[in-house]
Amino acid sequence: GRKKCSSVSCGERTTGFLTVEGELFMCGANKSGQLGLGDRHNRNEPWPVDSKAFGSGTLAQVRQVACGAHHTLCVAGGQLYAWGLKGMNGLPGTTDMPGKPLGEATFI
């Protein structure tokens, strides 16, 4: 069914949709795995990112998403996650889907 969107982030050719339930949907270009779907296939319609990828196999609500040209960042379960082009803008070893968090999402 239809989902109620709470926020949207647009990258160069990628878009992330965050629902009021904390689900993340992605669509657009995926050459660098920036959609976080575990493959490199482009998507013309929003596809859900597996929320079990955030944390230790538990469902984690995504609170924020930011799409870049070839990478995506999000905050889920108080942790910062990144995926897409490795080394983009100084991001360490990112992949084509969420996995191990980069660290606690804190702000200076």
C-alpha cells in the first residue's frame, strides 16, 4: 500500500524517501550502490532498504537520510550509516548496502 512520507533527500541522480514509520525507500541511479539495496541496478520506483541491515538484525527506524552524488548517509538507531562509492568525500570503505555503522551519530 501507500506510505506516508515524512522527508525526502535528493542526490545528483538518487532520491531517498523517509516514511513516518521510519522506513527508508530509495530510487534512481545505483552505479555505486548508493541505493543501499545490495546490488547495482537502477530503480525507477522507490524500493525499501532492508531495515534489518541497521543494527544487529533488528528493525531500526531511520531518523534522517542524506543523498549525495554517489553515496547515501542515514541515522538509524542512534548510529550513522553510509553506503555507495568507497572513499567518496572521505567516507571509509562504504558498500552497496548498509552494514556496520560508522559510529554514534553525534553533533559538535
